[in-house]
Amino acid sequence: MARMYKSRRGKSGSSKPYVTEAPEWSNTDADEVTKLIVELGKSGHSTAEIGTIMRDQHAVPNVKLVTGKRIGAILAEHDIGGNYPEDMMNLMRQAVRIIEHLGSGNHKDTHNKRSLEITEAKLRKLASYYISEGKLPADWRYKRDELRLMVE
């Protein structure tokens, strides 16, 4: 979404090499990896944090190559996670922080007013996608008043 809301390109960067199997030095026990992911998920880590922990501490560079499933799918199988998708929850938290900033005596901060508008637009766009995918109820609407309740 960087290309849509910024004047920069937003497309550069390296991509991961195409690999079909886990390296021989990595941990390839699928049951053990799944147990670790469930354990980390229950302790409150996000999927990105779980992936970093698995890579750095447990020698699993790519969970999908070992288990055949993504971290989010493994957590969903075990009913771990919130009511909202992780990317949407991160945008909601960002919007709450901006609203708090504007409400605490910074009401003339035009740059953050604009960033709040952009964040809310991204939220609405993601919400329409998740409604079409069936991950959110069809009558779900973004309301700034109820945002703090949804995040907490």
C-alpha cells in the first residue's frame, strides 16, 4: 500500500530465493515445530514474533517448508489468536495511538491528522477484503468511537 499513499515507489527490495525443501542443518521435526508454535502462540506472541523466534532460537528458517502450513494456519487450527486478523489489528493499534496523540493537546498536528485518515482508509480497505473472504461478519463497520474497545 506504500505506492498508493506515498510519493515513493515502494516496490524495491530483495525477494527470498525459491526453495522447495528445508536445509539439512535445520530442525525438520514437524510435530516438535508445531508444539513450539502452539506454545509460543499461547504465551501471546504474534505470528511475526513466532517466526523470528523459530528462526533465531530453534533453527527453523521457514516453518512452511517443515510443516507444510503457515504459522497463522497452525495457530488457527488450535484456536489461538484474536477475533481480527493480525494485520488489521496492527492498523487498529496504530490508529488508536494517533487518536490519543491528537487528543492530548496536539489537535493542530496536520501531518498526523493526514496519517490518521490514511490509516483509516487502509483499515476500511482491509475490512472489505476480509468481509469478502468471510473472516469478518458482513455487517462489520469501522467506527472510531469503538476502536479502543476492539483493540483492548
